[in-house]
Amino acid sequence: MKDRYVACMVLGAAGDALAFRNGEWEFQRDGTLIHQELARLRGIENLEVSFAKNGLKVSDDTVMHNATAKALVAAPNDEPEDLVFREIAKEYVACMEDMDGRAPGITCVRGAKMLRPLEPNGWVIPFDRAGGGCGGAMRYAFI
């Protein structure tokens, strides 16, 4: 089961890297243009997905998805829920350092800047009624 879980995380990141294409395709609304460029690149079977320095990188969504998973693995099972949330807040603050070339949303960045994981209840931030998007679903997809 652990191997399957790891495979899902790795394959999900690989799919994200392909679709993100270092920011070139993430916000491209014209699927025809994507298919044309893919044909120019000799098809999906010839694309090389590499997480090396010059390869395709994952989007902000996968960075934060992995941060959530890392926090849940690091948090002891028998700890109170506020300590688990503190661990998630700590990972979110840390992963904001890995956003160069990615496009985290305004609400995401603003929220991460408000997190204070070392303070009591530092993971509690005000609800943003103007916030939007589907980041929450993407960052907890592994659950």
C-alpha cells in the first residue's frame, strides 16, 4: 500500500509537471495550441520529464500538496490537532521559498504570510471572503 501511495504522489507530480510545462501551459485556455505544440515536440511519448535542475518543474499546487503530505507524515498520530495544524503551517511557510517560476494565487501567498507556526494558534488566520480558486482541493488531494 505504501508503494502505491508513493507512486500516486510521484505520478501526480509528473502529470502536473507535464501540464504546467514550466508555466507555459498552466493558463493556456486554447487546447488546440497545446496540442499543436505537443505535436511539434514529437508527442507526449517523446517528452522527457525530469525533475533535475533544467527539467520540467512542478507547479505551486504540487509544491504545496507535497508540503501538506510532509507535514502529516511528520506530525505524530497521538498529538492534539493544533500541533498537526502547526506542522502544516510550518511546511507552508517553508514551501513559499520554492515558488520561483510558479504562480501561487494571491490568496495563497497572503495566507501563507500570515502563518506564525511557532506561536500559539499561529496557524489560525482570518477567513478571506474574497478568496477563490481550488487550491484547497489540490493541496489535500492525497487524502
